[in-house]
Amino acid sequence: MLLAIDIGRFMPAAEFVKQAEAFSVGLHEAPRAPGFDEIMTPGEPEWRSRERRTNEGIPIPDATYDAIGELAAELGTELSRKLGRRGEARC
């Protein structure tokens, strides 16, 4: 299901953004349950992962790296330097 809401029909968009940001700050500052160091909002783990993958690359298991290398050899091409070496492979 996709739900689209025109916030402007209920309140000025700037006010909504202000309230949403205040809610997010309050949520992040709330007391944590035992065993938890932080509170995250929906999408936050994914945003962090995207940033980490953008900066550090995407780890590739050795078996997958080997299969890509074999396919590259069959096609008469080489792996990109960006892909790295086996055991350090990232793309």
C-alpha cells in the first residue's frame, strides 16, 4: 500500500518539518531500555548502511568473488581494479 498525504492541507509544511524534527530529537534523547545504546528511527539503519557502503564499498564473499573472476576470464576480460583483491573485495 502507498499512502500519500498532502501535509499542506493540514498545516504549513514548514511547521510540519519543525514538529517532525522536534519529535525525532525527543525520540533520540529518550531513555533507553537495558542493553540498548541508542534509539533509531525507521530508515536510519538503512541510511547508515548506505553511507558506510558508499564510503567503504560492499563486502563480497570469497566464493562470489571467485565466481565473478571465473566469469570475467570466460568473457576475456579482467576484474575492475576497484573490485580489489580476493579477501579484500569491495565494489
